[in-house]
Amino acid sequence: MTVETQASKTSAAGNDVATVFSFSPIVIFASTDIVVTKTSTAGVETTLSEGTSSTTYSVSVTTYPGTGSITYPASGGTALATGETITIKRVLTLEQTLD
């Protein structure tokens, strides 16, 4: 019997301009399947929440399951600074079937 690992991640560096970050080739089934972390220039990691404010991110996927992108900040706010990083990680429940 095998257990599948169902986690994948991607990251992008800030450049003071970009606010949309692709998480392709990660395929998700719902926006809640990803965890988004912002790492500051000092190396401090902060887990972000999905939402519609200047301190949250929004998810864009054409059809589920599928790939897409996040927008950070979701609205207003300041673009990710040079030296900061966004990490997008897919986190799914591990399932193991019984024979």
C-alpha cells in the first residue's frame, strides 16, 4: 500500500510593482487548497488570509480544478517590495484507501 504526497509549492520575488502571482503548475480544487506566506526582507514569515483588503490576497482560477493566480494585496495597499517573497503552497488532506 502506498501513500501519495499531495503538496506542491511555488514562490515569487517582489519587485515593487507586481501584484499578481501565478501558482501554475499547481492544480487546486478550491481556493482553500492553498496557503500563502509572505517573507519579509528580514526573513520573517507571515501567513496571509484570503479576502478583499490591503493585507489579504484574492484567488483567480478560471475553472476548478485548475491553475491560476493570486493577487496580493487583494485591493489597495502596496505591491510586494523588492527582497520580499510570496510562497504559495498547495495543502490537501492526505487520503489513504483501504484494501
